[in-house]
Amino acid sequence: MAIDFGRVLTAMVTPFKKDRTIDFDQVKKLARYLVQSGSDGLVVAGTTGESPTLTKEEKVELFRVVVEEVGGDAVVIAGTGGNNTSASIELTQAAAKVGVDGVMLVGPYYNKPSQEGLYQHFKTIAQSTNLPVILYNVPGRTAVNLQPQTVVRLSKIDNIVAIKEASGNLDQVSELRRSLPDHFAIYSGDDSLTLPIMALGGKGVISVAAHLIGSRIQEMINAYTSGNVTMATKIHCSVFPVFKGMFITTNPVPLKAALNMLGWQVGAPRLPLVEATPEEKESIKKILAEANLF
């Protein structure tokens, strides 16, 4: 299954009201804005969307609302992964019913499965759906690295078509690109590694910073793919402080602070995450000002 989801997918925040319920009006506005400002697609209820604190019902409603708002104009990828295989299957099937274009499955966190366990987990979920699947490797959050040889095994399953690689290990990306079929897409899971991963045969990025600079990220990728590496590097260097600034503390805490400063009403994160400190907010404000984002 060869699928083109595009090059810039934004891992969308989940806007909350003051009482921490989901603000679906803001969800619609933000989804529409992201699609108009450089995003080829949206990943809904991923880490940036605070998936661990969303109920299954909230996730399905988020998928439905975003599909209704931007489906057809952009791809909508549902974050349906978790550390309970049968619960992931249920959520994946519910997401399919509301019309998403694909699902993203994070490595099971906390359980610490073996590579065989990871293989069986992803295989079982993928075989329960006709939707295309993006694997998501983020060992800093899951405590388990999805190793290249396991990804190669998984790539033989027809509807597993891509990986979001957030190990931060460029040697691992090289090994993935060397070992995987050409049509299997590798997305950077770290904004600041998008350009290096493109140089290693990556497809694009599943981005946090695209909430703020989506069109600049598209420009950088377009410059690179058209052969203007010097221009791509120049753009990368100019937006690098924004890339790094969104990770001065746990994602999506800095991003929510930045969006609120820019006039979006995305609210505070849900516990156990808390708002950025006054010092962190000051740093974020400075980064936004230097990037001319106000």
C-alpha cells in the first residue's frame, strides 16, 4: 500500500476551556487555520494533543469534528495507539467509522514489551483495520526503542506504510532508510531534525512547531526537495530557536503557552501537566518576538 500523506503533518493540540473540557469550537478554528498555513495533514489526539488524559469518547469526538471541518482538504490521522492492544483496536475501529484517513500507533509505554511483543502488538492492530498505519517510535516517552529490524518486519504488513521516528538517533534513521522499501515513509518526530532526516531520505515531519511556523517548514522542505540545500539550511537556522523553544519543558506545555500568547484560546494542559512557569513563559515570549510571530 503506497500512501502519500504529504510532507508536513501537524500534531495538533487539544484546546480546553477553563474547566478543562474540550473546546470544540476552538478545535474547528485551529484545524482550519493549520490547514491554511502549511499543514498537509493533522494528527489528532497524539502526544501533543494530550492523548493520555483524553477518554476514548473524547478522542472519537475529536476525530469526528476534525474530519467534518477539514476532511477532503487535508489528511486526518487519528492517534489510536496505546499500551493496551485490544483497547487500541477498539479505538482504531471507532476512528475508521468517523472517516479518518489513517491512524498513528505509538509504541506501548510502561509495559516495556520485547521486540517480538512490539511486532505482535502493531501487527494485531494493523490487521484489525483497512486504514493505513503510521508507527510512532518515541523511546524517551515509552522506555522501549522500536528497532529497525522490527520496523522492517512490520513494513511487510500491507497497511503499515510509515514511521514517525523520534529516537533522535540519525544512525537509526540511516539504518531504517537503508533497510526499508522506498515507498515506506520516514517522518521526523523532532522538528529540529527534519532537515537532517530529509537528507537521509525522510519524507517530512510530524510537527509541533507547525502550529506557529507551518508555512516556513513547508518552504524549508520545498527548498530541499527542489535541490536548493543552501536555502533550506538558511530557513532551518532561522527557525531553529522556535523548534527548540517548544521543548524547553514537556510538550505541549510550551506550545499551549505560545498559542495562548498569540491569541488562540487553547487553555492550560490537563493534570498531571501544568502550565509553563513565569520564567518559561518569558523565554517563550522572547522566542516568539525574535521570530516576528506577534
